[in-house]
Amino acid sequence: MRFALQLSALGFIVAMASCSNKNAGNDWLRADDVHVAVDATFEPIMSEQLQQFALSHPEAQMKELYCSEDSAIRLLVNDSLRTIIATRKLTEKERMVVKSHHLDASQAFIATDAFALIVSKNNPDTLITLEEVKKIVSGEITRWEQLEKGQKKGEIKMVFDHSGSSTVRYMRDSLCSGKELKGNIFAQGSTKAVFDAVKADPNVIGVVGVDWLRGENESALASFSNLDVSVMFVRRDKESYHRRPYQYYIGTGEYPLTRSVYVITTDPRTRSQEKYLFFWLKGQKGQLIFCNNSQLLPMMQVQIKDVTMK
């Protein structure tokens, strides 16, 4: 698998160096500091969440780090920081390492996310099935004409942000039964680079966190038609319809490429700003931001209303 591993390794080294500088003298244990590592696929919505939290807690000193999920979890487990946003809970082995630091992990489900498959506006193929996605990342499908609804010809290339990304892990664990990805798979180094690769090459399928599609919008998108890329329709099985990752279809389960989002903290204190952030994200204020300001589906109950336009 042709991932740019050196980019991921460099990013992890930079992350560790950044945290090491902050940790000098255990400065980061001050109650008002909020050191949090965030899976970069959630940067758009989490930057809003952290900004709103800071406005409500002006004494909080926000020190966020956006990185790959793999890097975030390693930083937490190694006690380089104590709060992360990720798409999975810690494994039992990871929890044992945390306990070796005389800490415990509090883990809370805070939202349901989806990732989008994006293609160039010059690509006529926007329909794909979950089974075809599986075959692309396992190397069984390598060309556009092999797709059931394929209209164009050429080699399929699939690009991710980082080799340690949560989207890569989802593809490997949920679609490939834990086996390494095969085929024309590439890591670009960032989500922005994924968008650039898609716009430059009609043969590329980009994999991005769905909230990145909002751009400068401050609320959930009701349509993807005004984007400078096309968002693919994905069908779960032969009995279902092709769907795009709108909040509604994430909620009904009709859009198949979804995963859970968790906030995890190992901070043992009860009155630190990091612990307040943990409860903010799972509480009403954080949940309303997920609901109204992102493509993610909050864990709280939401109302679905039928609207008739006259």
C-alpha cells in the first residue's frame, strides 16, 4: 500500500515535540489549561466547539492539536496529554497502559459521524455501492468501468488524508476484516490535499470527514450541489437506495459509511477545565452545536419533521 508513511511519522514527531515543550515542568497540569488532541477529520466542527467552550469559560487556556487519530491515541496513552477526540474507545491493552500511569479513562459517545466519498466535477460517476467500496480498498476493483453504474474508463485512485487516519482504520477494520488496504491507495498528508487531488484528477476518489464539506457554512448543509467537488451517492445493498451523507440519512442509517465519535479523558481532577470540556461535549450545549452547526448527528434525540412546499 503506497502511503506516504514519512509524512505521518513526521507529523507524529512534531506533535510529540509540541507536547513535550508544553509539558516542561508539568505546566500542562494547571487547572485552566485545556490540552486536547483532535482527530483532524473533525477539525471544522471541533474548532467551533472549542471556541464556544472558551467563550463560556474565559479562564480556560485552549491548547488544541489537530492530528491523525493514531497520533492522538498514542499521545493520550503515553500521558503526553489527557483529552482526545477519536472515533473509537481505547482497547483493553491501551487502558492497561493508562492504568500504569495511575490514571483511568473516562470515555463518552458524543456524536455519529460519516465520511464522504468525493470526486471531480468532471467525473460523471457519482453512484457506488458499499460492496464496490470494499472491493476498491481490497484491490479487487481497480478501474471505473468495473463499477455497476460506471460510465467512464480509467484507473481508480483512492486518496486519504493520513495513513494513521480514522478513515483508513474504518476501511481496514470494517470493510477489509482487519487486512491492510490494497490497490491504488494514497495518503496526501492533509484533508486540503485530498480536495486538491480530487479537483486535479477525475480518476481520484477522495475520502474526507463529512463535516469538511461545509466550508465556511455555519450550519448543516441542506444541499451539496454548490460545492466545487461532487459528493458520491452510496448504496448499502440491493434493497436500499443510493444516499449522500446528510444528517437525516446518517440518523436513519441509510447512509452506510458512518462511525461513532468519542471524547476520552484521563484527567483525574474534578474541577479542571479539561473535565469541564468532557461534560460540555456530552451535555446540552455541546450537543446543540453538533446538531445545528455540523453534518454530524448528536447523541441527543432530534426531531424529524415533514415539510410540504407550496
